[in-house]
Amino acid sequence: METVNLGETESICPVCLKRIAATRQVLGDEVFQVKECDEHGSFRTLIWRGKPSLAEWRRPKPPVHPELCYGTVEQGCPFDCGLCSAHAQMPCSVLLEVTDRCNLQCAVCFADSGRKDSVDTSLDRITWLLERAMAAAGPCNLQLSGGEPTLRDDLPEIVAAARRIGFSFIQLNTNGLRLAADGNYAARLRSAGLSAVFLQFDGVDDGIYRTLRGSPLLEQKLRAVRHAGEAGLGVILVPTIVSGVNSHAVGAIVRQALQLAPIVRGIHFQPVSYFGRFPEQGCGNRFTLPELMGCLEEQTDGLLRLADFSPPGGEHAHCSFHATYLYSADGGLRSLGAMGGDSCCTTNCGSGGIRRTVDTVSRRWKLPSAASCCGNPRESEQTDCCESGRSNPVRVEGAIDLDSFLRDVATRSFTISAMAFQDAENLDLERLRGCCISVVSPDGLLVPFCAYNLTSRDGRSLYRR
């Protein structure tokens, strides 16, 4: 079978992290990144497998450079992140790690969290970091992460500080254990200004949790969803997908999520990336975005279809996919169109396009007030929303009540998305420069997520610690 060169780019050596040239090579329905380090030899990494093809999925976007840069260009990408003036996208989301502590010791962890010598950053310092992020990124979506952020007793105060500084959509990245254990905790966070919960949710089988998280956690996950819904917080399920561990379970996750709608607003799949802490066998078992799209169609018996999914409007096209649906009382889904949903633009959108992405994500992932009670959306459409967990359906007779219609659409929307983060094995600097997710570093820089978490084969990091 003939190998076709799909283009040149730059990457890094996964051993020494030096910048090196790379090519994208197509062999059948697989695409590999091929690169060579003068000192450590050649590397060949799978980056895409299946349909749609990498070329079909490509969506070029003109660069939108950051308006305020804390980094200066000296060594070049990926060594001068801050962001620097060579970066080609504005941030749509900023992530702040508020602790390195964790109450789990997962087999896979972006942050390699759970260090016993960890000391939490003070609230005053966090406030300063948030002000730095606001000055550089504007009122984008804010993710409070860790470690496990709920281990901080002052997390509601951090949420309130972010609100005062001007962040209107604040999301909590959590394993859900404290939300499950304390029925009042979600209400405290909601009162402080929290918008939504990004809940680690790897499957509906405790065997999966034992493998990836070290404990049977399904019951706690479901209890965390219920407590969040009772507090008026929308929940997005976030499965880390590892081939051969839970790649067979994506359809079951979708069905479970729909049973938990409208509290669960959608699912954000994350095929495992090999940085931080990960299994020793590494990237030889990589699970790619088109494989995930194919599994979603196959394992849901066509409830989700490949044609529903679109490339992103914010980050580089090869980073992610998304689709937005309306769900019905009988469990059906209706796609809002391949070009609809969370994509902001396809051509020259500028910073206004990123702002539209921010607004769209906020609207989709918040729990509308009409649905902020805990119940089953499959109940009779005649049932009051506080019993059924959803707003009453709009009945169009004559003139359309547009406000009611829009409220109903907001309540019944459901998103499916995925993000394939890059690691030292498959890093593509073209993709990295198009990243719109930044981590606020401890010294107040804004570093693209994949650069911040880059880990060499011996555990060395470019930016972390």
C-alpha cells in the first residue's frame, strides 16, 4: 500500500522535548506523524484512523493573535508560551488549577496530582491570577480544576472572587466525590456563582472505574449528578476513553446521560492523552477522533450519526468535534444540523468568533431555571416540571410564543463533543498555535493546555512545576 505525504509540520522529540521537523503520512485510512531526532532516533505515531478523513475534516482559519501577551518570542513555539504574539487564536476557555491535592490516585491523570508535599495557593494569589487571566483573555469561560478542587474548603470563595472579577461562566472540573457526599455543597457553590459541573464519568460499569480510578465509583457519580441538579447546576459528563478499557462503553454512557437529562446537558469525551500519569504501554493503543465518532454511531444503533458531527469553530479542526441535539420525551434525539451547535464560524471570525463560542457553550451547558429540579425527563408531557425534571412542551396553536419556544429549546438541548489533547508523541505545533484553551500558570502566564501538560517519556515537563 502506497504511503502519501499529507504535509509538513513541526513537533518535539518525546525524549528530550527538542523541536524537530515532522510529516503527516497517510497509509490506507490511517494517518501517522513521522519525525526524527538527531539524538534519539525516529518516531511514528498514529494521529487519525477512519472516516471522515483527516483532509476532509480540515477547516483552515486565519490567525487571530492575542491582544495582550505575557510571553515574549525568544526560542519559538512551544517554549515561549504566555501567550506569545506568534499564537494564532484567542482563548475561549481559561483553566486554573486551585490545588494539586486529590482524593483519588487514578491510573490516568493530566496533572499527575496527589502529591503529598502539595501546598495550596492562597486565595489572594488566586485572585491575582484570575485578574491576570481576565486582562489577557477577557470574560471567557473559566474552569476551576486541580487536583481535586473540592478539597479546598474555600472553593465557594474562589468562585465568588471569579464572579467579582467578571467571569460569567464558571465551571468546576471534579471527580464528584464531595458533591456526592454532601447534599448541601452543590447549593453553596451555586450560590457563590458556579455555572456548571464538568464531572469525571468514565462509564456505567464499576469495573471501568476500578481500572481507571482505583475504586467502584458509579453510585457516587450518580449521586453527584442528583445533588447538582437539585442545586440548579447543569452537569457535563466527561469520560476519559482508553482503547480496550471503556471504548466499548461510549454508547452506554450516552444512554445513561439521556436518562439523566436535563440535568446532564451533554457529554464531553476525551480520548486519553499520554501526559501527566498514564499506563506504561503508552500511545501504542491510541484512540482517535474518527474512531470515537464511528463508535458513537454504532453503539447507539444510529441514534447518533457520523453526519451529525462538525469540526470546531474555535480551536484547530483536528482537535475536536461536536454536535447539538434536541431530545424528546420518548428518548429520541433530533440533530440541530451539522453546521449548527457550538461552532462559531468557518472563515474569518476574529475575536468575535471566539466570543460567540464562549456564549454558545455557556448557553448549552448551564441548566435553565425551568429544569433546575431533579427528575426524569421521560415522564408524561402533562406533568409539572418540578415532578418531571423538564419544562412543559410548547404547544404551537396559532401564534408562536417565541420566548416559551426558546426556553424549551434551551431546556431540551443536549451536546456531544470530544477533545483529543496532544502529548509529546503526537504534538503538532500548527495545532498548538491554534489552541483556545489556556492554563493559568502559577506565575500568571497563559499557556496552551497541551503545552502546559507536555511530559517527556521520563516524566519531565516543559511548564508544570
